[in-house]
Amino acid sequence: MLETRSSRQTLISPGRENMIVDHQQLKELARPLTLVGINRAAAETKATINNSVSANNEHLKQAEMAHRVAIWLSCVLLLAATCQGLKYGYYSRSCPPAEYIVRTVVGSAVRQNPGIGAGLIRMAFHDCFGCDGSVLLDPTPANPRPEKLGPPNFPSLRGFEVIDMAKTAVEKVCPGKVSCADIVQYAGRDASFFLSRGRVSYALPGGRLDGRVSLENETLAFLPPPSFNLTQLIGSFRAKGLSADDMVVLSGSHSVGRSHCSSFSDRIGTPPSNMDPRLAAALRRRCPANPTFSNDPTVVQDAASPNVLDNQYYRNVLGRRVLFTSDAALMTSRRTAAMVRDNARRSGRWEKKFARAMVKMAAIEIKNRANGEVRRNCRVVN
Ligand code: HEM
């Protein structure tokens, strides 16, 4: 259940340790727009999807059906909400292969390292307390402390290279059209698709613009830390228009990926927390008593199925086999405990709710022409 942490990212180029697609592949993905290119991108995407769900044909059929239903549902939702000017099929004229390209790049990355998929789902969340690609901006002399360096993001947030690759590939075929903010949300959607083996499947409206402001201290102000209790969690989601139900449903993504020991060390020492004593003992063997920046190993969040996005998280919450105070907090009110039990019970239902909540989250505080742009390079403002 435990994974080893390699090296820390540097301040200059956070995330470089996660370079997972080589330059030859990138060149392939970035070849100029031709009909053959689009068709091949589409075929590759389909092949990737098929690979991911090839465990059995029945599964594939279910995934395809679920995909259709999810698209239909998303469209209905979109018509109802109009999602702050976002549009389903936003790039159908300006850059038809955009979503295929992102999905192809993400599929390839997730196949090589499922952890990167988890990173991309988390990135979609961390960028979305204002979904504007601001989490991607590198430090510059003019802005030495961007969001990327905020404690919730540095050094744990991963997947930046995948966004760069998708952006490079998309820029080759339709320069200046597709925002980094949209790529982040499409990548989170596609990572969810692959890690859930096609069960989390939804259409996502596009049209976000990239922000020009990115401040480290906003990450602390808006992103909930793992030490939060239930009232604080609900408050931080409500501040961005998300309900307690959305919070509980989105927390289900803690069924994939990893955590550094420092994020839960308060729960494995003395006095003991309410964590399952066997899990606490395993974590104590893995983690130093006082993790430091240079000695902060990682562990998987869901020992039962670490690379599968599913409702196992809720069974872990019920079994007290979760890492964070914020995870355990879901059982501290009758209302949220009932939500946990409901999500744990029925496989398939949580996936649909998760898709809906991701679409809702991806519409938070969208930028307009006055305060947004389509960046040429996701790491720097134009
Ligand atoms: C409810 C409040 C939340 C808190 C307090 C929280 C906190 C955390 C923390 C501390 C980590 C581990 C970081 C590390 O040490 O490496 C983590 C990982 C993760 N979180 Fe959350 N999170 C929350 C909600 C969400 C939401 C809404 C999503 C996505 C929709 C999400 C997706 C993830 C994923 C996928 C990982 C694994 C990332 C990886 O493996 O790189 N979390 N979260």
C-alpha cells in the first residue's frame, strides 16, 4: 500500500520529476492539423479508451452507455444552468480536435503513471477556486510567489507537464484558441474517466479564460487544509457556491493518489485519533514522527484500490481507514454520515454525482474578456 517518494521538485521548475511522455511522443501528438491527424488523434483516443476498459466487453458496453447518458445529463444540466457563459462543444468550430488531443495526452500519461491522473484531478480542484489556469503560472521576477508555490500546491501538486504537453499539441493545430484553464478541466475530466475505467464519464462545457493573477496567499485563504473540521469544510465549499453534498461527493476522489506523511501526521501519533489502529500502525512504520520538507514520504490514500477512482473511499470512511481529519470529519454529522453511507452503498450512483459536481466546480468564478486571456504558454501570462 505504500509508495516511495523520489525527489522534491525545485522552485524553478516544479513538477519536472513527473516528466512522463518523451519528446518523440510529444512531437507525434503535436503534428500539424490534417484530416489524417485529427482522425488519428480520434483513433488513438478511442484505442486508449478501449485499452482502459478492455478488461471485459460487458464492462466496455456499460462504459459506453454510461458515457452517452452522462453526456445527455450534462447537456440537460448545462441548458438549465448555462454555466456562466460556458458552452458544451465550445471548440467545435475554433478547434475541433481540442478535446480529443487532451484526452489522448492524458490517456497516455495515465497509462504510464496512474498517480499523474490523480494529480490532474486534484489540479482541476486546486485551479477551481476560480477556474482560470492560475495554478499553472511559474514564479517570475514580477510575481515571485504564485499559487503554484502555496503550501497546498508545493511540492505536492503534480501533472504540470501533462498540461504543457496538451497545450503544445493543441497550439500546433489551432494556435491561440484553447485556454489553459479549459485544458486543466478537460484533463481532470479525462483522468477521472481513465482512472474510473470509463465509469466517470461526462461532457464538460468550455470557454474559460486564463487569469493574469496568481497569488500564493490565496491558496491558504481558499483551499481547505486536511486539518479542517466539518463546519470549516462546508464553509470553504459554500464560499465558492458548492454544497455540503458536493463536498462529500468530490471528496470521493481521495480513492486515488497519494498523500505526504505531513498531511496526516497529527492523526498517527499520540493521543491516538479515531483512525483504524492497524492503518495507524502501518503509517507509523512508514512515516517519520515529525516529517520535514526533505523527509516526507508518501503513502497511497486508498490501500484497497489505489489507482481506481470508485466509491471505495466511502467504505474507507466508514471503516475509519482514511488519512485526513477532513475525511474522518464526514462522519461527524448525521447529515453527512448519511451521504457517506449512501455513496458507499450503490456503485454507479456516486460516479454520476461526481461527474455532476465536477461540472459544477469547473464553473466557479470564470474570467471574462476584461480580466482573462488565452495564454500562449500555460506557465506565463501573455
Ligand atoms: C474536502 C476538502 C479537501 C481536503 C482537505 C483535501 C486535502 C488533500 C490533501 C492534504 C491531499 C494530499 C496532498 C499530499 O500531501 O500529497 C490530497 C490529495 C488529493 N486530493 Fe484532496 N482534498 C480535499 C478535496 C478534494 C477535492 C474536491 C478533490 C477533487 C475533486 C480532491 C482530489 C485529490 C486527489 C485526486 C488527491 C491525490 C493527488 C495525488 O496523488 O497527487 N481533493 N487532498
